[in-house]
Amino acid sequence: MFLLRIYLLLCASAATALAPPTPTHFRLARGSLIPPPLLPPLAPNATPNNPMSLLDLDSIEHFAESHGLKEAHVSTLYNAFLRRGSAGCGLSEPRSDLPSLSELTDKSFPKSAASSLLSSFSALSTSVSKVVPSSSGGYRLLILLPTGQSIETVIIKHTHTNGKTRYTVCLSSQVGCARACSFCATGTIGLKENLPASSILEQFLHAQLLLASKDIPASSLTNVVFMGQGEPLDNYGEVLKSLRGLTHQCLFNLSPSRITVSTVAPVPSIIKRLADDAPTVNLAVSLHGATQELRELTVPSARGTSIEELGAALDYHAKKSGRGAMLEYLLIDGVNDGDLAAESLASFARARGSQLKPFVNLIPYNPTLAGAAFSYKTPTDERINSFHALLKNEKIQSSVRWSSAAGRDAGAACGQLVLGE
């Protein structure tokens, strides 16, 4: 589901059985009990002509164990690869360029293991083939995968009222998407491939390096949203491993509270699993209709799962995580923007409990080729404001993301990207 939910933070802020014990600085569990993804990978993660990525954390740790290396060697390797200076993991600024693997092994690995590392791994397995700037200050990146497929990643600029600027990166978790939401361009190409965790992490690194090349401190890239191409929870195991890498002190050292996983909740029980495995990461659910009939109209994959089951999963997540989810609601003229639809949405949100009610994000529909097939249009501002007012009258925390259209000039607006050139 490509960029359907990119707007959420525009203004706001499978591991192996042989894996070593979890270092104390890991914020997320290693994931030895992570179940396999709902949809199996459609392509291999690596081939003899495509060595494993250095950001394949599980493989690096397994390599270190099998070669008798210490945890300190892995920490030193990643610190030298991703950061300037020698202050230690999480204490130095991100690098503005990448050293070669031979440079890294000279500094951090015993010679006996260095040659084996060089033959098994590459610094990066993906490359940026195109960058499209936006007048809003963001960028769209077309990234080439080792399988020959491509994905898109978007960098979003936020300028606060105090003049300070920060950036959010919108990550893809799959090539294409199987969910075929009626308003989303990505679903028109179907599911091509699940991304390995390393390809997800490399998107973040490419974003850091691009900003650094523009003399923008890489440290200004503060937030991550899984709102790009694909349904994250259809690639559950790899997304969970990427969360570990994003929060790993020696990799990207992000706080889980700065990461949002967005989902159409293809199977509501998967939300419960996410609450158990990563309770400190934010959850956003693409709702788009608060009755069964209306939700199935916009999210066909919701068929077979009741809106009541989804509500129960959200209640479980709120109790486990200690926070309410974000509910994403795309407003489409004459489809789900009427008063009855607003009342149903208010009722669904209100039923989530007194302490941990969700926050509703209203998103004006951006024209897409997929939506055009259903004659979808953007509601008038008056209709949008009226819908929002009804929610406020019902005491539902909500906002309108008028900025959801940001990036149209770069082909990067909400819901519009489908590997365009």
C-alpha cells in the first residue's frame, strides 16, 4: 500500500536458532520466537552474485559467532560503518559517506575472519537509481534491489513554528502490495516481492546519506513511518527484524516511540502479535470506514474479518502498549464522508475505552489512477470541515491532514506512487 499513510507524521512529530544472546543495549527482542511472514518471500534475499548486506544483522551476528568473534567486534564494525568518530555506539554523529568493507575489516576484525567477511557480505545490497525533489523540501527515492525490482522511499520535511526542521522517512516493506485498496495505486501492480530486513534498513541509510549530500545533518532524520509500498504486517518477520535494527544502539539508535507501523490489519490477530513483540512502537490502522460494509468497499481485504474483531485487536494492543492507536481515515467524496459515516467512526473510536482512545487522522483523498477507476473525488473543504466538526462534537480526538497532498509535484503525494519515473 504505497504512501497511503505518509501524511500521519507530516506535522507531528526470524532470527536464527544459533543466534547469540541478546546484548543489553538492544531495545527490541532478537525475535527467536518470531513466526514466519504471512506471505513467504517471493525472491531470495541473496545469491552468489549478490552478497548479503552488512545491515543483515542476524547474518552478521551468526557470522561472528561461527568465526569466534566477540560482540565487541560487531559493535565496532557497525560503529565504524555508520558513524563518525570513536565515541562508541549511539554517541557519534551519523556518517555522511560510507567506508569500504576493506577499511572496516582493517579496523575492527581479526585478519582470520576479514577475508571471509569480504567474500560473504557487501556494504550495501541496494542502490539509489533516481532522486526526485519536491517543492515542499522532501525527496522521492527510486531504489534498485539486488533482485532487479525497484521500490520507492520518501523523505518528508517538517518545519516547525520555531523554525527548526526535521525529517521523516517513509519506508517500503514490499515490492507492490496484495491488498488492492480501491484508492491506492500500489495495489494495481500486485505483490512482487517481500523485502528482507536489510533492504528496509538500507532505505533509512540511503535517506541519511542523501540528506548529508545536501549539507543537511543526517541526525535531523528523526522519525520512521512504515507507510510506503506494501502491507508491513504481510511481511511480519522481516519488518520486526528491521525494527530491531532501527532501534539497535550500534545501528540507527532510534527510539521506538519515533517509529510508526501502519497497516490495513489484514488479519486482526496480527495486531495482537505486534503488541506482544513490539509494544513500544506506534501503531496506525488504515480504517477508511467504521462499518463492515463501508470498510469492505475501500479495503477489499477486510472481507472475512469483522469490524468487531478489529476493534478487539485494537483494545488488546492499547492495553499491552499503554497507548491508543492512530486511525487513518481517507475522505472520499460521496463514499465515506457523510454524517452517518462520521457518526459510525465516532462510535467505533469511542468504544475503544475511556483511557486509551485512538486518535483519528482525516485525510482528503488525493487523485490516483486506482481511484479514478471508481470515479473517486476529493470532498470539498466545507464537507471535510463538517465531518471533522461532527467528530469534535462527539469528543473524538482528531485532525485533518491538509498537508497530505505535499509532494504531488514529485509524484510523491499520499497514495499516488507506483514506481513512477
